[in-house]
Amino acid sequence: MYILGTHRSVAQRSRLYADRGLGSGNFFWHAWRVARDRDRPLLFHPDAGRPGWERREWPAMSLDDMRIAVVRYAHWYREQGVRAGSHVGLHTGDGLLGLLHHIAVTGLGAAAVHCNPGMASATAAEYFTRTATTLVVGDAALLKDLRAAWETTGGPAPATHDIRVVDDEAVRPPAPLPDFPHRHADDDLVMISHSSGTTGRPKAPVFHHRSFFVGKRERLWNFPSRRSDRLLTALPHSHSAGISYLSIALLLGIPTLLLDGADGDRVVRAINAFRPTLVLGFPLTLAEIDPTAIEPAAARRIHTWNGMGDASHERHIAPLTAVGAPGRGSVYLDGLGSSEMGMVLFKAAHSADSGHGSRFIGTPVGVVRQAAVLDPSGRELPYGQAGLLGVRGPSVTPGYWDDPGLTKSSILSGYFLTGDVVRRDGEGRWYHLDRTPDVIHTATGDVYSLPLEEVVLSTTQALDAAVVAVDDPAQPDRSLPAAVVLHRDEVRRSPADLLAVCNTALDRAGLPRLSALVLADGRDGLPVGVTGKVLKRVLRERHRDLLGRPADAATATTAARASATGTGNTTTPAGSTGTPAGSTGTPAGSTGTPAGSTGTATGGTGTATGGTGRTTAPGTPAAPAASGTPGPTAAPRAARPEQARE
């Protein structure tokens, strides 16, 4: 808890905390009213597309500056007919403009419908249509593509306005706007912000005034906000997480840098120029950071990294915790959450000497009333068994705008299903094993991909990797695990050598072996969605017949594949039989883990870790330590479609 020496005093934060009217629809107006330094520069926003942007003077806005702009935009929106209950689309790569328009729209009682600027135009057009959006404001190029997509599909289309033209045309109203800012009720819709779309069509969870703010109230006391603190957010600012953390920064008065189009290189350049103490981002963005490129003076200031969405891999966490004050390093707060949950639900603090096992996601945060590991029938499973993650809490989305069927099917025994497979141990610690669509159904049982990815990453020291299901040539309707690996550099590597050392490391960890390994040629070989999550569904389709086709120079397979097909570049690690070692789980043809079964993997330890992130170089067998991460157990068959967090 932060009490003294903060940007906002105890009295100011107490006033905010006690105000039951404060919520997601009016956070800015409360931030402005409570502040005594409304003219202090607060939000910094460089044009990261300009050469040498990190050496230029950056535009900065105070709360007063923001208020003037927001009132202008709100006046313009009202002239366009926007009223309480309207749906206004925002489609821009400019994070600051997106935030200001969000505040203006919600200030009128309307709902802001955010769309990531990287989304395919046809998908974005369909998203705006099904969310009943009547007006879209955004970048000229994005709007042009939207209009082309709507012309192709036919039917009515929302009106579109160039966001920079709006800035030129919007003027201050001649008199105070009536009923502005809007007085929100608890269940007023304030935002629709799509999910990542990694499993298909992006979902459209809704966010209400009260429920979307409920977890943020506690952050008024426990979010770092000393006068020395400076925040760099590399989150997509069209995402609910981006809006969420910006609202906290404004309420607490933290100087904040909004970085558009963030990747590892841009984040490093921003760190060196801005000298933040906290850095926020999705896991891939933080994984791309080269710690050696951070200048010593900037590195010494960082005390916290904050990853969220999917839980991060230990391979990506460890190098960042070494950055910070000499002898102390920094803390990596790893959060598992989702759009549908409204915030991070599980949080684990990693440091250079924390010693957490891989896939450890900590414990539920305070806003979670109850979390459970469920079988497909909704019965709670005992400690040690893997199952579906269900949560109860006030921050959970009321549902999906356009899909009441999905809303209904996402509830099981009163729990909201997040779409994750997890387990917890007897001491209340939780571990993330997989997403339900990504579980690999082999002939000898179900295999979880994430513990395997931990070993692959730590063994190969790759930038990124994914383990996905490929068809088993010997067993129709069954699959085998294969890895796709992407390195940061262009060093030539042998896929056969990497496959051999990975399988040796997996043997030592008591985890199933890989049937194949593919070296990705650039990011196209390991594609990600608009929020940086690997598109495993694309990889499954691309490599479905990997074990039944001639191998190429970037691919290696096990001997099992060679005997099945008679061709290919194969490798036979000692003891390999072609069957995932240590995997038992669900017998072929069964429907899942019987209620009350132990799910213990034959041949596995049940406690083997997926790697420490500090293994030897590629080509040398790695030996992950056994420290609390589960081995393969029987995976529950998902009782619902591809639920919740994508």
C-alpha cells in the first residue's frame, strides 16, 4: 500500500475511494475535480513513426488540456446526434486521440466501441456492424478500408469521420453542455472492446460503469504512485486493458508515456528517453525487449514490469528481472486475465531469486470472490488435478453484445469459464496449463501445450515458440505435439539438433516429447494476432499434415514419423518411441477425465517444471528443475465452445 510521498495525497485518494459514484464512465471528471495540479503535464505522446522520435520534444497534456479537448469533441458528437445509449466506434492508431474521444463519448452517456487498428478491415467492418455502431471516428486510411468492406457486403453502414478532421472542426460550445458529463447508473454500458480473436471471430464483451471499475478502486491504494514514479504503457490503447490502466494513471496523477505501435525496439527507445519506473505491456511486447540495449541510467530506475493477458513464459521473465537497481533488480508482475474478466484475475510477482516454478500464476486477486478448477460437468476438482478455470466476481463481463448463446454457455455451475486449463496445489498456488482449444489430444492421452513451450523456450533460448497439435499418421482423429520456434537472430540452426535437445529436456521434466520441430522463417512463420498472441489455430491448419508430407530444411521429425511415412528428415533421441513420453491422461476414444479420477500421468512426476529460463545454449541438453509445475495429466474436454479469454 502506498500512503505517503505519492502524486495524490491520502485525503485525495480517500475522497475518490469513498465516492460510490466513481466508475468507468466518469473517471476523468473525478480525476480532474480532485487534482490540485490540473496544469501539470501528465500524458506524454511521441509520434513514434517519425525518425528520431525519441530525441524530439514530445507533446504533453495536462488535465486542463484534456478537459478542453474533451469538451470540444463532446460538443461535436452531440451535433452529430450522439446521445446517451448511442454506440460510437473508435478506430485509430493514435492512443491519445483514442483516449480523449473515449472520454468525450462516455461523457455523453454513449458507449465507445473500440477496434484495434491492426484488425483486418473486413473483420473490423463486421465487428462495427454487429455491435450496432452508428458512427465511426478514426484514421482516414482505416476508414477507407472499412467503407470498401461495407460496400462489398452491402447493407447499411455507419457514418464515418476522419479523427483529425474532427479535431480541426470541433469547437468549444458557446455555453456549458447540458447534462454533461452524464450521470451514470451502475449498469450503464460504457464500452465494447473486442477480444483478441485468436480462436476465430473476435468476441464483443460489454463493460458497464460499475463492474469495469470495481477492481480499480483497490488500485487507488496499491498501484505504485510515488512522486518518483513514471509509467510507460505499451499496451494497445484500443484494448480494455489500455483504457483501464490509463484511467488509473489519470486518477493517481502518474506521469505517463503512451507508446503507439509498440514493439521491443520502440519500448527500449522509450525507456531510454522517458526513464520510467513501471513498464506495462502484453507478454510478446515485453519478450521482444533486449535488456542489453537499455542504458544503465534508465535501467536503474525501473522497479516493475507488468505483463498481462496471457501468463508470461519464464524464458521471457528472467532477463527483465535482472534489469533495475544494482543488486536488487526489478519485479515482473505476471497477470492472467482477459477482456471478459475486466481485469487481471491472477497475479504472481517474479524476481531474480523468487524461484517460482514455470506456469505459476500466483493466487487470485482480491476482486475474485471465488475461483475453482472444474470438470466438464461443473464439479469442483481436488488439489493437483487439472480442469477448467471458473471464476466468480463483480468484474466479470455481463456478457457478449451480439451473442447471448455464448454468454449462456460460458456459465457453468455459476462460474464464468475463462477458457483456460489450470490446476492448483495444496498450498493454494495456481498453474496455467493451456487454453481449452489448444489441448493436444493424442492416442495415449491429452497433452497440455504450455508446459512443453516452457521447456522448448528455455532449451532453445528462442524469442518465441508454440507447441500445437498435428495429425498423427498412425492414429486417425488423434494428434501429436509439434513445436514451431522463432529466433531473434539469423543464425543457421539444425532443426534435428534442436528437436533432439528439446526431447531430452522434456524427458528430464517428465513431459511428453515433440513429434516435430519447425524453424520459423520470420514472424510470418509464427503469426500473432492484433494483441500479440500466437495464432495457434493458423499453425494447426498450416502444419496439420506435417508428419505425412516430405520434410524440408526447416523441419525435423522423430523416427515415428519416418516409419509412418517412409520419408523425411528425422531424428531419433535416445529412447524415443514416437509416443509422447509420460503422457497418459484420457484413453483414446474416451470423453474426458472421469469425475474424481486423479489424472496422474503415467511415467511423469506430476511436479516437473517446464524449465527455469536459465538453461544451456542450444545443442546442449537442458535439465529443468523439478519445482512445482505439473506434469501431464488428463485434460478435461471443454464442455463449452471456445470460451472467454482468447
